[in-house]
Amino acid sequence: MWKSVVAGLWLLSIIAVAAAKPLILSAPPRENLEKGIEQYQPIADFLTNLLGKPVEYQHPDSWLSYQRDMRADKYDIVFDGPHFVSWRIKHLGHNALIKLPGKLQFYLVSHKNDPDIKTSNDLIGKRIYGILPPNLSTLSILAHFSNPVRQPIIRGIRGGMWKVYAAFKQDQNSAAIFRTTFYSKKLTQEDRQQMNILYTSEPLTNQAITVSKRINKAQQKKIRYGLLKTKGGRMALKRILKRFGGKAKGFISASNSDYKGDNFLLEGVIFGW
């Protein structure tokens, strides 16, 4: 008798999860669909079990679709950079739950032997190679050029910092944008000796996971605790920690105040929205 009752309750719970409108988990299209599923599906699966309602990972087709769907408030759980985090907190009522430790900071560099580019003021009309906006690295440097008349020419590069470095190396009358950790840890001393650092951006809080106001406070608390404190949660985050966390041992708790004002990188600027 009890076995049939338990089986019936279990079946009802499965039906309830399946029938519920799924929460949408997403992240920027920094990888293809296959890699996106590999990185984020474990988080969706963990949160589905944790909350007792379906969490579905949706991979954006492009940066434009990612921005469009974010502005339309279609995402419930998002992992991305501080400028997007701050924008959602301000405009959509999202809350930041957990973040990667450390800061995000970027260098603007030129070729050391370039006679025409010695300071950032020499970059009017010159080429700067950087990851295609709205990537944080490029937007952080563009914020330094507040006067539209004095804007450099941004050459957006796909494929990461190494692709930016390759394009920069081929063009001896140009500048490039690198994350400070890439510059110091990935480039050789010989590479760095061939460059001048023209500008260093302000440090920003690292990437975070935010949740929409459709997830209530009790659920938010449950998600934060589950991802930070349980073995299953830490395992679910393992792939994005490995890709984006450097030598960090894990995520840490985040608050909305960590990201106050970072939305300025997206609003009222040429490459923002």
C-alpha cells in the first residue's frame, strides 16, 4: 500500500516538474552550441533538481539575439560580465547571487617601436584591435575615449585574446586591448618588451550569476547555497570555473552593490545600447 502511495507521489512530482513553465538559463554566445551545452547544461540540470521545477539552457544564436532577449527580460538565470549584470540589476530587477573572485582589468597597448603612437591621445583615427563589442574588454577601453570626435577605429576580432594578439602583431601601426592577466601570464617577456602600455582600465568586479525577480527570495537563497555549499552545485559550476576562473578554487557570494554603476559601459555609448 505505502509503496504504491510513494510511487504515486513521485509520479505526480515528475508530472508537476514537466508541466511547469521552465526557467531560462543563458550566457553570452562566446562558444558554439555544443560547447555551450557542455558548459551550462550541468547547471540547468542541478537547478532543476534543486528547485523542483524545470530549468532550461538556451544558447543565443548571436550577440544581437542575446542582447534582444535580455532587454525583453526573457532570461531568468544568467552568467556574464559586470556591465550586463549591472544593467539587469538596474533595469530588470535581477539580483546577483554568486561571482568569480578577483577583478577584471584591461591594458591598451601599442608597439614600442611605433613612432606615431606613444600615448592614448595619438590614437585618433588609428586602429585598435579588440574582441568584438559588447565584450567588456573593448567597452572598458572605449570608455576612456569619451569624445566621439576623438574615437579610434575599433577592429573587432572574434576568437579570443590570442586572435587579437595575432592581428595586432601583423599591424605595426596599431594598438590592442588585452586583459591584464593575459598580458602578464600568457605573453612572454619578449612579447611584453615589444609593447607600451598606454592606458589601464578601472578594475571591475568579476563575472556573476544573476536571477530574475520571477525567482522568489527563498528560491534565490536556495540557489546561492546550493551552488556554493553543496558538492553537486560545485560540480555543476566546474566547467565555467575552469574556463573563466583562472586559478580560482570556486565561486563566492555576490551582492548587487558589487556592480553599482557598471551599466555605464553599455548606456549612452557608441558600441553599447
